[in-house]
Amino acid sequence: MRTICNMERYNVEKQLHKRGLRATLPRTLVLGVLAQSGRHYTMEELWRRVQESAPEIELSTLYRVVQALTEAGLAGESRLPNGVRVVEGRADEHGHWVCSRCGEVQHFPPGLWEQVNQLVKLAVEPEALWFGVQLGGAGLCPRCRDRAERCDEPQ
Amino acid sequence: MRTICNMERYNVEKQLHKRGLRATLPRTLVLGVLAQSGRHYTMEELWRRVQESAPEIELSTLYRVVQALTEAGLAGESRLPNGVRVVEGRADEHGHWVCSRCGEVQHFPPGLWEQVNQLVKLAVEPEALWFGVQLGGAGLCPRCRDRAERCDEPQ
DNA sequence: GTCCGTGCAAAGCGTTTGCACTGTC
DNA sequence: GACAGTGCAAACGCTTTGCACGGAC
């Protein structure tokens, strides 16, 4: 199933051109997916998603595309606490954390990243120049917390 | 050069026993290094350090030792923003960040981690159960900032 | 003496790279 | 038409795993 309508495709291509990148199929697809969904993807998730539209696209290409988009400021790469690479649209990070029980990726509430970044900036800036924090963490997501409480299981 | 004096060795072995782990050479050495220095190590740094005392210790053993110590709460693993694994003594993270210019690993000022964790905890807890944040980030370390300012270089 | 932990070697997996070709500009 | 970007395949580096031996308890 095609996931990019013409108008979006147009925008995506414009963004690419603005940064001096050629608008190729892999790039428009990836940027379209990232911009449209607003969520994060592991490389494999992103690959599968891209392949729905264009099965011929290689994983190695995906790595190069993600790198190009990141360097151009059109996407952001980060790492979950366990080291898994995740990609999302825009470079401004908001952070995510992982449920220790079910492994689901969770987003922090909006605004929290900015708060934390401000806090860190104030603490670091007398000495150094601050670009931005990366926020991660671990906990129990609502569902798993409820399950744990209800069953009164330890752990 | 031997890095563990007898008394420290004794403490280290006691800690291991307390957690139900056998006090083997690789474990005592690694825990000794981590506990003594208080800083973080990449796996390779740690390996080199351990090999100064016991060259026969394998890298694969080191991975297993680190895993065991982490699970026992005697060490903490985390990831730099670029995905590199780092290990340090104790599990209570304080976070570190990387200088975007020279790549040096920097520690956040003491207390900051607790502040941030508290902030995040408050924001997340109504919904979920919070274990702890992982804090990372990027900036210019004091030296590189000074250099950049002095030369008035862009970037 | 038992069994956990290690050394050793090989496999695994995510990621990168070289090269010739294709498609964008 | 030039050259950036891709597909393909192979290499690479970090990490994990299987197995038999050795050492901690």
C-alpha cells in the first residue's frame, strides 16, 4: 500500500532539495514515513515499512539514507538504553524509555524533554557549551504496572 | 602492575559473595577496577586495564563478567549517545555526555542526575512506575569551547 | 566432589564498505 | 552528460554462544 500522497511527496522532495540532497525513491519514502508518523523506528521496522512500498530497497541503502537525513537535520538518530538504534523525523529529541517488563517503547510526556534540557543546560553551561540532552530510562508501563499490582507479584 | 591491594581484594570478594557470586580472578579484578576508579570504561578500555594484571583473561569472559556484575547490581552498563557501551561501578547512574568536537566523555555535575530523575519521575509516575532515567547528551567540553571561542571559528 | 565460571574458538548479527550501474539534476 | 546515490555482495567489528576443562566452594 502506497503511503505517500502526491502533495506530501512534493513537500518531502522540496525539503530534500532545500538541503542539497537529490530526491531519490529511498529518500522520499523514508522521509515520508518519518515525517508522517511522528514516531520512532528501529532500523528493521523502518526497513519493513519502506519495503511495503518498494521491496527492492536494500537495508544498506537505508543506513545510508538515514545517515544522510540525519546529517541534513531532517531526521534524528538515538539509542534506547539497551543500545538499539532508533530513528525519527526531525532532529529535536523528546526521548523515550523502555518498559522493563514488556519491552514496549514509551514516550515521555510532551514538554518534559525541554524541561530536562533546560535543567542540564543550566548545570553544565558555566563550564561547557551545551547542545542538548538525550533522555532515556526504564520503568513499568501502565499496563505492566497494573498487572504487577493486581497480581501482587514481587518484581 | 597489580592494582588491587589485599584489603580491597577482600572487600571485593565479600561483595561478590554477598550477591551469591563466586569470587574468581576475572570478577575480582573487574570489580576492583570499577570500584576503585569510579570512572566509566568502554569494554576495550576495561579489557586492557584488566589485562595489565591478568593477560590470560578473554574478552568474552569480560562480557560475561560485566553481565553478571550488572545483574547483581555491582556494576552499571549504559550507552553513550553514539551507541558505545560503557561500564562503571555501582548501578546508580549519574550520566555522561560526549564532547562533539574532541569526543571526550564528560560527567555531569554531581546531583544533577537525581534532579533530573526526580523531574522525570514526577512526570511519568501518574501513569507508570519509574525506575530511573538515563541521561546523555552532547556539547562542547570546556577546552574545546575555549578553543572555539578564541579562534572565533564557526562550528 | 560438585557445579559454576572460564578459556578457546566459532558463529551471529547489526553495520559499513567497494564497486559498477542507474537515475536525478 | 556528469555525478550523486543505489543495489548487490562481501567484509567488518562487537557481542554472543557451545563446549570441555579448571578452580571455587
